[in-house]
Amino acid sequence: MDERDILADSGNRSGAKKHLASEWQDLIFQEDLALALDNFNKHLADPDHPYDQVVRYKHASGSTVWVRCRGMAIRDSEGTPIRMLGAHNDITQQMEMEQQLNHNLLKMDELYTSTKLALDESQALFDMSPDALIQSDTNGMIVRANAEASILLGFSNEELLKMNVDELVPQPTG
């Protein structure tokens, strides 16, 4: 997709925009135009100020096209700007991917928050249960015990967390 495709004008028989600032400025998002003009004026006043920003244009299809605009003023021997040299790169795909990534990160944060809440509630129910509860790993090592288990079994929670469940089962005498 080239700039003519990006900024095609349905009212123009050739389907392409001319290189007139007024035509391009009609398609740029107004807040982005303000940023671009501000950067442009700062660059003209100070050659060390970079003319580099990302702006959005409204495509003839109604979609948004993201363009990175970079440039530099060509100056005469006295340092006065006489012409602008620049490049416009379509970064729409990159920006859409970045937006999708941010959306996915937001969803992951929401899932993490709800999962953490569920785990916290589960832990609270475990801890407050009137029944003695013990949880062990696949090797039988106790990984969690509530206060009722400590009272019933006569071990502190710290002692229980160092034990295997087999140690809680009475051994036959005999």
C-alpha cells in the first residue's frame, strides 16, 4: 500500500491526493495535526529539535492509517529553513498489533485479578472452615493446614507443614 492508496480521495477522479498541504491536513486527525505543526515549528526554530512523530489519517474507506513522519529542514548558508526533506512510513499494521497487544494485556490483567480474588476467597474458606482441612502434594507432604487441623491433630501449623500425611496415620501395633 503506498501513500496514494492510503490517502485516496473519492472526490478526486484519479483517486489520489495532490501534494497540497491543505488536502493532507483535511485527512489528518486534528489533535495529530496540532502535534505535527508544533513539532514542525520547533524544528524550524531549532535544527536540533527532531521532526519525528506518529500521526493518524482517515482513509477513504473510513479506517485509520497510522503514519510515522520524519524529516529535516534544509537550510541556507545563514541557517534559514528553505525546504523540508522527509519520509512518511505507513506503520498501521504495527500500531494495530500494538493496540491488540495492549487489549490482550488488559484482558490478562482482568483474568489475573479475578483469579487472584477467587484464590484469596478459596484460602479464606479453607482457613475459616469448622472442619479440619489438610492439603498435601503428590508425595504426601502437607502444604496447607487450617487452624482446626492443628487443634484436632495437636501440632502447630509450622509442624504440620514439615510432615507427610503418613505420619498422621496411627501405625498398627503388634
